[in-house]
Amino acid sequence: MEAQRIAVGKSVLKLDALALATGQPKFTLDLDVPGCLVGKILPSPHAHAEIVSIDTGEAEKVPGVRAILHFGNTERIPYTTAGQGWPEPSPYDTVLFDRKVRFVGDRVAAVAAETEEAAEQALAKIKVEYKVLPAVLTIEKALAGGAPVIHDEADCEGVYDPKHNIAAAVDIPVGDVAKALAKATHRVEVSCEIPYFQHAALEPHCVIAYFDEDGRLVLRTATQVPFHVRRIVARVLRLDPKQVRVIKPRIGGGFGSKQEVILEPIAAALALRTGRPVKLAYSREEVFVASRTRHPMKVTVQLGADERGVVQALDMEALSNTGAYGTHSLTVLSNVGSKTLPLYNKAQHLRFHGKAVYTNLPVAGAYRGYGATQGYFALEVAMDMLAEKLGMDPLELRLRNHIRAGETSPIFEKIGEGREGKAQVVRSCQLEECLRLGAERIGWYDKRRSPRREGPWAYGVGLACAMQGSGITGIDMAAATLVMQDDGTFRLLVGATDIGTGSDTILAQIAAEVLSVPVDKIFVYSSDTDFTPFDTGAYASSTTYVSGNAVLKAAQEVRNQILEVAAQALAEPVDHLELASGRVVSSKTGKALTLQEIGHRAIYVVHQRQIAATASFTCPESPPPFAAFFAEVAVDTETGVVRLERFVAAVDCGVAIHPKLAEGQVEGAVVQGIGHALYEEMHFSPNGRCTNPNFFDYKVPYALDVPPIETILVPSHEPTGPFGAKSVGEVGINGPLPAISNAIYQATGVRLTRAPFGPQRLLGALKGRR
Amino acid sequence: MFGPIVKPKDLREAVQRVAEGGRPLAGGTDLFVRIRKGLEKPGMLVYVGELPELGVLRATREGLEIGAARTHSELLESPLTEPFPILRKTLGTIASPALRAMGTLGGNLVNASPAGDSLVALYLLEAQVRIVGPQGERELFVQEFIQGPGKTGLRPGELVVSVFLPYVEGEPVSYFRKVGRRQALYISVVSLGALVWLDGEKITKARLALGSVAPTVVRPRAVEEALVGRLAHVEAVQDLVSLLSSLVQPISDLRASADYRRKVSGNLLLDLALFLQNRK
């Protein structure tokens, strides 16, 4: 086993914990910039309309109004709001302000004024004449012949088939799936569907745009992708990127909704137009309607298995609703297949195909799980059905089919980030152990054998498995700069973006472990495009693995430099020296130097130099974390109410650098998934207006709604990960939809394939069965 | 968003201010939400939360008088409400601890929401509402007071001073079940409350009240009467399920369909019977 560790694997105090707990002004809008204007956005009242004219005359007369932007006075540069690496694999189908609006809430104009009241008055006085167009509110209508074309603008780029409202499409066959399905002894097919889900991050999207002493534009923003923000804002506003600095302070949650460049270019444009600082923040209602959502999707899975239950053929089709714009449309679609199909790699005949379709509804984008969540819902319900057909325990069926360490899947190579992927062998996988431990914890076999029934309350247990990735192969790159100070402590500069996940702390732990110092000897400064090296950002479960590896490399280089300085000072060869407990000690002579002495000597005394290193890491492969989920439900057959009794998540995320934070990631993801399964859904009027854009009407789970989430971290060692670590941020959200659906099936015999599984839907299904 | 907030020195002045068109304000847990949503734009708010008459909590030989401005948490904690377990059961499900600490019984009453949880208890207990206005004082039974969603028997210038709960005879079993889309902080989609008097396993008397299934809380008298003489068993009440469903007039809204509400209303009778059956 590994040597005694001092930082990795310990649940050390989160670096920002004290400041956050005591309410220090660390968040974006906590900064009070003198003379700051307030920005507001005029939303479209129509789902689909052309703007015939805009008259801002009256609005400009409102005292305190400083600028009004709209299509008539801004440049038209198509781009994507997707905060992805260059070149973004998302269509360029968005402009700052368009002549056409494509959903209720689409931006028509933006105002900057001295006060919020003045800005609101001005919005009310902007006169817009619309020519209302027929709206497309479902995938079926969007694909129907003669459907209104949502993106008929001539200058959009990278749209798969704009004339037919198809933003993206994929069709990836491996072998001959139709033939293999026809030959299979056992076949099942199921379609599972999810509606519009909201991320519900506590902090709404917000940004302050201001100018520094040298007139450079600073964007202090709630983002997951500061470096992409800088690149995209500079391009859309035709700025010299050198003149743009993006700072990410503390963030109140992102979950993918802040992997989008939505408000930053507007705030920047208003600031440039007025020469004044501008603060722009979404209200909760705007977050619901005009930020991003999960892609509503219908996924159909066909499985064919032999008599032993080994899956021979697997066909998965996804129909994705990307809403009015195609941000992340291709990559989320691709991930539905690429993050799910390798799990059952015995199948030699596979096909993944699907479309992402435009509608005149809110814009879907990145959301924790990123397509895998939708894919696993259908796949794991299908596996449950297959188990039933075979008369086999669903757990046993998983054991017969799931991928093991040392194995691969053709899917890794076939499906990548909007293009071909890269072949990959799974090097670490403890899914078998996850299944064993999870089953033991929830009492799987007893509860499957004799399900409880108490009056109208029917009990059931269900399970699901899932994997994800760790970063995007060949694309995600992170860099870290580590500098030793004259007092023997360290500065760690990382582009990595801590959005509440605790990544600053985890990266400090990795550096501390290599340097053999306590974590509090590392000062972390992150996510500032002026002062930290590049990082793609907080998405795709990448930070611990990709950024962590960059920190690991930088720390190893710094460690070598420390030993070199010590070797000179002690006049001993480097290979006699050891760095441990904040000192370099000679194994030969026993002579020692503290890190403070080494730092001081290097800076001030002889052979002066800065001990420092910058290292970068490009994701060479994307090791999947694995998880097994077990849900126990009680269903009231008289009201359709589902009470979640227990939820167990057994997760292999490699070595957990910070076990408590890893558990927190699992718990948070599982609770969001429970929301998907039982409570959440955005509703729309016949005109496409969201009718529940607030937490009063859109129900997320509260503390009373979830049992304690029982997380079991099942250790494995990922050889390519920093200290054996893999990702853990997303995998947990893939479990609840199928595990709860499968548990409800065991309890009631009703197979729910449309989320959420609310009382009315369930009672209706129960009635249908009787 | 709204006019001035005045704090009258006594009940007389409060009545005067309300007669001038002021809107009584106590906990504000509903009123401020409505103002913020733009549903109401009161010219003047009359803060009645600290008037002594609205703060009474007095047990008499006949029952308990509860000042309209008493908060849900005060009532949950007071030993004086112990003889009314049904009141505690319903109050305990209202919103969240923070809202229960601010919201008042009088507020829940004058809101006259068909989903008002405390109303179910007040209907079961046959509460009387004490009103004061320019023409003096008067009393209405709760079912006379509530006239429809948001509609009460208050005349212009009147305000609710207190609610009187008469003691019930004997020791009925109290039952309350609220069905909604979530456990925490939710508005009921259907609720059923009951007081059931038993002689052994036999029902000797029953009062039932349903929330969220009609313009007001519903007392299904036909079911109450039909229950008398039956055993408190699921099988013994099975035939009343459809009767109960037929006595409600629910609507469809964002939270649930009318069909669902009707069906669950009836099914909750089975849940009540099971509760009585399992009670030890």
C-alpha cells in the first residue's frame, strides 16, 4: 500500500469554509464598485416572433437611463453561449440581440441605468412591434414536414439541418445491431422521457463589468469557465483579448448552468457603451426561463440478450429538445451514448443514434450528468425489464454484463466530444464491489425476496448502475503554477474553477502531499485570467483529475528544485536527500534544512533563484468513476404518493482526495436526481410561457423529502489519476431516476418511464393496471 | 408597492383605520407574497399583530378563545391547545418553522384558502369567529364565515378579533393527512381531517373535513352519518369511498387535476380507516 499520507485522503478543513460560514463578502455581487450602473434585460413575450421595429425614444427619456442596446445598435456576430474549448462543438446560432425572438424570455434589449427602478421603468417604455410567428413547442412538431423554421438566419454556422430544425444529429453503428437484436433470445424495449429540469443553483447568474486603473475591462462573474468567457466576450465584442480580465470569485453553485456565457457579453457591452461599471444579475424567474435547463429528452433502448442474460445487442436512440438555441446540443446528445453504452461492453453490436431538435422553448444546456443522466434512465430501466424477463436478479444481470478493469468498449473510440473519440482501456473499476456493498447495506436480497406491504403502502427496492468520465479526452487542459516563498510556504496558482465543489482545497491537498507540508502552508489563488494559468474550467467532471494532475506535476518539479537547492546547501548529492515533514533530511549524514531555510536561502542568500514551476496536463483518457445505486420506496397505492425510504450510493471514484467533499458531491448529485425522479418539472402554457418559474411552484427536494443519503466510497486506484483519484462530481445524478423507477416497479408492478413520478401520474398508472 | 403601515394604539383605532380602507396586517406571510407578486396593492396596512384583543389565549369552561394574531408556533407550543390535538396536527404541517413563527391563525382564516390547513381543524371543531367592526361585535360559525376562495363574511371595516373553539365531548380520535407533491413546505393537493368517536371498534360519531377539493373546506355530512354504527375497519367503509368522492367539487390546477383530487378524496377514507384500525 501507499506510504503514510499527510494530506491526500484526509477530510481537511475546506480552505474557504470559515470565510463562507461567517458571511464574508466573497461572492460576485458582494463587491461594491463605485458608480456602478444596473443592467436589465427586456424579455420577449412571444415564443416566436420577428421584431418589426423597436422604439426606445420614451425609454431613453427616463431619468438615469444611460444606454439601451438592441439589434439596431449592436453588431451581429454569431457565436455560441456554450463555454467550451475552442473550437466549440456547438452551433454558432446566437447573436447578442437578434431581429427575431425564439422563446418567451429571449432577450430583446438591455438597459443600463443609475438605479434598478430607472432600468425597470425604461424596459416598460421600450416599444417593440412584433410580427408573431407560429411557435414550435414539441420535438414532434419541430420535425414535422412544413414546420416553421426556427433558425432561418443566413449567418448561423454549424447547425446540422436548420431547415428541418435539427441542431445536431448522430448515428454511430458498431456491428449489425438489427440482426443481433433479431437473433437474440431475449429482447426488451423501453422509452424513457424527462421534461424540462432546472439546475436551481442558489446563486443566480450575475456579473459586474468594470474598468481597472488602466482602462482594461474586468468581468467579475459567476462562471464555471473564466477562460472561455474571456475568449468569447473578446470575440463577440471585437475586443483585444489582452484588454479583458475575467475573475471568478466564490460561486453559489453552477451544475452546468454557468458553463454558459450568457450575461457577460451584455454587461461588457453596456459598460463599453457607457464607460461606466455595470452590474447585471438575473432574477430567479429569469434564471428559470432565460439561463439554461437540462435537455428534455426521450431515450429509447432496445436490448437483446442470450439465454444467460449476456447482452449481445444494444440500440439506443435519443430525441433531444435543445430549445431555442443549440448550445451543447451535439455534445450532450453524444454523451447520452458515449457515457452509457461502454458500461455493458459484452455487446458486440451497438448503435447509438439521435437528434437534437430546436423548439421555441427555453434553451437547454450543460447540466450535471450531461446526457448520461437521460441515457441511464432508459438503459437501467431496460436492464430491470431484461432481468425480469430472464427471471434473474437485476444485480446478477449487472454482474454478468458490466465492464471490468482491463477491458474496453468500441464506443470509447467511436463517440467523442462532438467528433470521434479515442480508444481507452478501463484501468480501474470496482463496480462489482460497489454492487456487493450497496446490496449488503440496503438488505437487497431479503427485500427483493419478500417485499413489505402495510395496508395501502407497498414497499420496493430497485437498483441502477452508472459511470461517467473524468474530463474530456484530448481536449481538456489544465495548468498550475506553484511558487515557493521566502518563508517556506507556497503559492498555488490555478485556472481551475472552484464553484463550491472544494477544488481549491483538493488541489492544495495534492500539492501539500507532494511537498510534504500541511495543507495550510499552501495558499491557493484560482480562476483569474490575468494571474492564473489556463484551465478549461469546472465541467465534464474534470477538475480533480485534469487540474489535479497539473498540480501534481508542478509540485513534483518544485520538489525537485527544493532538493537541488538543499543539495547545494548541504553539499550532498540529491539522492541522499529526502523531503518529509517540512524538512529536507540527508539519509547519510542526518543533516537537515527546514523549508523555511531553503526558501530564504534561494531568495536571498546564494545561487539566488525563484523556486517555482508551471506544469500542464492534457486529459489523455477519461477514466470513468462507477457507481451502484439502491433505492427503497414506499408507495401509497391510494394516493400515488412515493416516500423514499432509503437511498444508498456506492461509488468508485478511485482514491478520494477529500472523502467528505467526495461524499458531498455524491449526496448533492443524488438529491438533484431525486428531484428529477419525484418532484421537478417546468410547465408551459399553450403559448410557451413557463408557468412555474419560481421555487414556490417548481418543487426541488427539501430536507424533509430525502432520507439520509448513504454514501459508500469504494476505493480503487486509478493509475493515471493524481494519487489514484478519478472524478466524482457528476456520476451520482445518474442513479435516482432509474433506481427509483425500478423500486416503484417492484413495489407496485407499475413501470414509470416519464419523470417526475408524481402522485397523480403514479395513481393514474395504478388505476390503468387494475 | 404599498402605502404606509400604521400601528393603531387600540382596537377602536384599528377598526377605524380598516373602515378607512386599510388592510389588516399580522404575520404578513401571505399578504407580502401577494403584494410582491402584484396581486394586491393596498393603500394602507394596519398592523394589528400586537393589539391585546388579538393576542388573547384564554381557556373558559366552554372552550378556548384564540386571538387572531396568535402565531401557529405559539399555538403549537401552548399547553392550552392540548385538548385540541386536531388543531396541533394541522398547524404542524403548515409551511415551515420560520413561516409558522410568523403566520397567524386569524391570517390563515381570513385568507379563506381552500387549502388553508388550519381551516380543516376549525371546521371539525365547529369554531366560531369573533368579529369587530364599526357596527360593533358579532359572531359567525367558521362555515358561515368562509364563503369561497379568498371570500369571507367580513363586511367593510370589520376585522377578526378571535376564534372560539368549543370543547368537544368525549375523546374522539384525531386524524389529519395532507397529500401534496413534496414533504416540506408544500400546499396540500388534497387533505382530510377527522374526529372520530369510537365505542370499542364501532364508530359512534364522526366529523370529516376535506381541504383543497372545493371552493371551501368540505364537511361531507352524508359520509359522516353513514359512518355511524360501522366498524372502524378498511373493509367496513369501502362502499363509502365513491360517496365521499362524489361530495367534493375540485378544480384542476398546476398542482393536480380534478380527477386526481376526487379519487384521492375518496381513498383517504381508507387511509383514515386504516389509521383507526392500527391505532393502539
